[in-house]
Amino acid sequence: PPAAPRGVVEHARAEPCAVDAAVADVSLTERRDHGFESGRPRRVRRVGCLVGVDDDRAQLAEHLRDRRLAGARAAGQPDQLQCEPRQMGDEEKFDAVVVGAGPAGSAAAITLAKAGLQVALLERGAKAGAKNVMGGILYNHYLEEIVGEGWDQAPLERPIIEERRWLMTAEATIGIDYKNLRNREKPHSYSVLRARFDAWFAEQAEKAGAFVVPETVVERLIVKNGRVVGVSTGRGDDLHADVTVICEGIGLGTGLLENTIIDGRPLRRKVRPDEVAMAVKEIMSLDSKLIEERFNCEPGEGCTIECFGDSTMGMSGFMFIYTNKDTLSVGGGALLSEFNKTLRAPNDLMEHFKQHPAVKPLLRGAQTVEYLAHLIPEGGYR
């Protein structure tokens, strides 16, 4: 495919095309291991400039006279979301468009929707979580701030009762352990699997009144009069909004911020290799009783191990093992600049860690069921 453009055409719009009022039914088969029913039908409906995907939980409403967004509760139908952007000239316009349905994007959409704003949450994957990677520990205080009392209904794995830090050489480890038994009554963090958690979190955005649109790639930002006024999608449609929130992670694919030029400068400069980490991770299946025995956990409780030194073959970074209900999250990463310098591959790092004499017994008999690798931003707040 052609490379993404360096600049942004001022206020470029898709060419108008005839719209069939009928709804086209498209069957999508979701992966069973992510908790979706196989062959469940979804309908794709196109109205004006807006492309939406709806299912049993969300349907695009007919054009309303006041051109406003009615949340599920306002419509009096808790199982149905009605979405209608307001009209502005010949543009259909939201108050906000959020790009990316990871935790940051869903949190932004929930917050905006709860404030009564019209929000579209766009996700390039088949569903939220399909393309997201992280180590796998979630601090529930922040989740409760966003969701409220229903935070404990999230698909969490194990509450983390014990945290271990290992400083490693090739044949030895020095450990520092922290075990807080008060976390049994009020845990401060849980292990999570993003494929499950992100889908649930996006549902909370939908329930709050946001319109969630999966399988939609944002190809560029639309600029008009020196400001971003919306996004252009891979479906050939434009969505306009007062505010556009970019939550696309490292964002090296489409480079929305790097490729958007305002006043002769990009919204963000290109990141350097020393500002990016290459992360790799495996989900390894293991019987829950074996997990509790090997990691000295009570039934249902969890433990984390984070490893430094030889675990990363001397590169700047760390490796980890996180306990889930019946799987282990095993992985880690290091700066991309150091991968480039040493010419190592992410899988070299993973295999080196798994074969360490302190790690290998913990993983004995575990079967890899998922492999992930991803670039993640480093460097902190600017």
C-alpha cells in the first residue's frame, strides 16, 4: 500500500455517493476464545457521512428533528443506544471523536459521554482489545474513578497480593518481595487479559452513551482554518467534531499526529528509537492449582514477578511473569535503540528469559496459547 501522506489536505472530504436506505446484513465470525458467539450476525448501516456497526446492544437511530444524541437511558430502552450527530451546514458533527478503543480511549469516551456530549469511539480492530498489548496489571482505583461502583464487574483475573522484584545474573537472583495481606480485603490491583477487559470497557462507554464503531481505520485528521475538525476513515467517510482525541498508542502505523501539519509544523515530531520500547509477551496456559502452588498463592490470589539485569540480556528494560486465573502472562521488553544496536529479535529476548534457571521451573508444562509483540512509547510526560 502507498505510504501515508506527509501533509494534510485542507478540509478534504469524501466524494458524495448514493446511499441505500436498506441495511446490509454482514455475518462476522468472532473468535470463540475471546468470548463471542461464532457466526453472530451484525449489521452495517451507512447514513450520510457516518458509517456505523451495530449489534444487539447498539443501533443507529433515524434522523431526529433536533439532531441530538440520545443515550440509552434517555431513550427509555436500556438495551439500545440511539446515536445521532448534530447537523452543521452539510456536515454531520459530533462533540468529540475518540480514536482508539484501548483503556485510554474508552476512558475518554466514558468521561465525555457522562458529561452529556455526543461521542464517537473508533476502533480499527474487529472489537476493542483485538489489537492491544500490555503486561497485564490494572490498578482498580483508576478504574473505579471512571466507571464507578460497577468496576468490580470487569473481567478481572486475580487480585495481586504479592509483588516480587528479582535482580538477575545468568545463574542467580536476588529477590525483594512485598506481600500485603490487607490486599485480600481491598485489593489495589488485578491481573487482566486485554482481549477480555478492553471489550468490556468499550461496552461501558457504549452504555454511557458513546457510539462505538469497530473495524474503522482513521487514515488522517481533517484540518480546517488551522485546527483539527475531524477524521477521515478507511471507509471513505469523514466524521467531524469539535474535539478529536487521539488514543492510538505508539501511532506509528498511520502517524496521525506526525503527518498532520498545522502552521508548517507537525502536531508531534517523530519518536526516536530511544523513546520506544519493543515489548513481547506470551499467554501460557497452566492449571490454576499449579499456578497457586508454584507462586505460593492462596486460591484465587495472584502474584507478580518483575525481573531486571540478565533477564533482558543487559538491555534497558525488564521482564515479568503475571499470574492469571488459568494462564500466565510472560514477557517484557527493552528500548528499540538497544535492539537495533545488538541486532537481537524480540523472540530472542523471550526465549532467553524463559530458559533462565530461576524462571524455567515456574513455566514447566505451560503451553503458549497466544504470542504478542508491540512497540510502546517510553519517556514519560512531556
